[in-house]
Amino acid sequence: MSGASRRVPPGWKLLAQVPGVHEAALIEGRLAEAGIECEVESTLFTQEPVALGLLGMVKVWVPEQRFAEAESLLHEVELPEGAEPPPAEPVDPDDGQV
């Protein structure tokens, strides 16, 4: 990942805040595929070998001019072949439709 617990330069915007480095690495990889630079800032606290639970977060920052594009990448969902997206409107179980 690009960085750990450091100050992000001006002109960058927070894209995501996730609980772990693995999620941040997935986001970083997807952004890299699209040619979008990012900075990863970790504020996680760990004390091996004891697991202390969630203490801190990992932030993913992108340049402001690429924020909208990066945000849309996070909302993309790739469905397996044959799968269908969920209905646009909630289904009422009492209306007789399944």
C-alpha cells in the first residue's frame, strides 16, 4: 500500500474509510486498474500477538479531480454470469408477487 499513518497532501479527498488493510488493498488495486492514484493512511493500532479488536481505521484518499470517477468505481457491482441485479424497488410480500 502507498503509505501508513501519514499526512495526505492538500488537494486530496477522502474516498473511503474501511476497517482493515485488506479492504483498503482491494480498493487501491481497483483504483490502480483504472489509472487513479491513491494514498492509503492507516490509523490502526495492533499489539501482536493479542487481538484488541478494531482500534483505528484505514483511509483511502484520491486527488480531488479524480474523486467522482473513483467514487463511481466503488459503486460498480460485477455480477456473476446469469445473476440479476436486485429489484429497483422493494418487493411487498403481501401483494402476491414473488
